[in-house]
Amino acid sequence: MTASANAKFKPRVFSGIQPTNHLQLGNYLGAVKRFVQMQDSGVETIYCIVDLHAITVWQNPEDLRNATRELAAGYIASGLDPKRSILFNQSQVPGHAELGWVFNCVARMGWMNRMTQFKDKAGKNAENASLGLYAYPALMAADILLYHATHVPVGEDQKQHVELTRDIAIKFNHDFKVDFFPVTQPVIEGTATRVMSLRDGTKKMSKSDPSDASRINLTDDADTIAKKFRKAKTDPDPLPETIDGLAGRPEARNLVNIYAALAEVSAETVIAEFAGKQFGVFKPALADLAVARLSPIAEEMARLMADPAEIDRILGDGAERADAIAQPILDQTYDIVGMVRSRRG
């Protein structure tokens, strides 16, 4: 089935983020900022806090609850409107886990063995990693296809998982001779879809990096944001005259890309403005821009987190709306697979 065959499906966007540690700048620029913009696209938008994915590695229960609420607060503080989009946490919609099992039986071991993120996360200790960590790409496919989502905004590092989702959809449709699941399209756009560490421009900015100085957390106050950018790793050369001059300069390229994404301009525009300038000039300008863009988010997150019951209410309402879409699709999946469906109520 080709992408053109998706014409029969209602356009729908789905994406999700794990509630682990703090929401950071890479999440915001690579995902949340675009989630907010997509609300104005006229397409139905569904955004999920994937707490089932979070437990593929052990989580302290109270920390997980707090992180789930904090992520919801981060979504809302960044401009996501839970009335215009559906916002919920994954575990409140049982269909995710149920369809995940069906897809465990559709996905092939060879496909799963090619997933690079398991190798990265398990490292040399793969034998002691959880089965969930190995199999979670099939659950991710279920997250997407449970809503017949046609588009998924992702960073470059998650593109492989959307490709697996497409493989699963195609195989399911082929095996059961149906045209039931769409072949989902990844949406990768924007200047800073992959934000790198402030300490090492060759590594992705990560919530799990042991160095807090490597990232900008959305909960950081203005002084902390400014301090982290002032201390961000750079090289001794001034900014080049053209974008090509950033080749082989990962830290410089990263900071230029972050500035461009925050200012909503191209990297070429940033280079044109700061060509020939030293980082002693550029980094304070970047810090001022970041503080102006991010401090209001941190302040609103703090306000929202002061009322966890209201966050829980928003997530519960979103889960009911999500389930109303998901359950009929799950029911049809079971019918296609051949499950007897005779239970009443």
C-alpha cells in the first residue's frame, strides 16, 4: 500500500513523549513547539504522555506520577490547548497495550533486531534489559495506529520507529487482506529537529545525560538558562560568513540551529546577522533570546504544578476522548484477526 492509499483515512496527527526526568529544550524545539503549531493546521491532533514506555526501565512510582504531571504541564505551558487537541497519558487507554500485543505477533524478530535505540539504551548489559525495552517499538506502532494516525511529528532519531510502524501496518494489511491501517508518514521539519548537548555537539541533548549543564530544562529559571548558554562548549573561531563554514564545527552549528529555531528564522539568517562575531557576542544574544522564549513557559509550568488535581482532570478528560476513537479501531482489529467477541457490557 502506498502513501496515496492513505486518502481513505481522515488526516490525524499523533505523537508522544516519555515522562522521564525534565522536559528539555530538545523536546520543546524538536516536538512540543511543532505540536502546538499543528493545532492550527485543521487536522485532528492527539498527544500522548507515554508512561507505559517509561517503565521499560525501572521508575520510582511517585517520581513517575510527578513526571507525568510535569510533562502535561509542559505541554500546556508551551501553548497546547487540551480543548483543541487531545492530551492524555497512555496507561489510561487500555487499547495501547492490547494492540501492542497484536503487533508483537505481527512484527518480525529481524525487524526488532535492527532497532538501533535498543542497542544504544541496553548497551553492554543487553541480557539484563527488560523484554519491554526490546519490544517497545511494537507498542509505539500501536500508539500510532490505534488512532489510524496518518502523520507523526518526530525527531530524526525516531524516524526508524515510524518506518517500523509502516512495516507493521503493511504486513497486517497484507496478511489479513484488508486495507485497514494507514501507512503513517513521519513529519520531520524545522531547523532544530535534533538539538545537541551543550557540552558535546556530537551527542543529542538528553534528559538522561548525567550533566545538567548539557541541557536546558523547561523548568530552568532565567539565570540558569543564561548561565548554561554562557558556559556552553564552543570553539575559538568566530562565526563564519556562510552556513558551509559550520562544517566540522558541531558545537557552533548546534548553537546556531538553536538560535534559529527559537527566533523562527533560518540558520542562514542567523549566520548573516552574526558573521565574523566571536562567541562572546553570540552566546549572550542566544541566552537573552532563550530566556525571553522559555522563562514564561517555566513560570506557567510552576503555576500548573501547584494544582495537580486539575492536571489529572485534564488527562482524564483527554483519555476519555482518546478512548472513544481507539476502542472502535481496536474492536475492528480483533474482528479482522479472528477473535470471538461475544462478551456483553
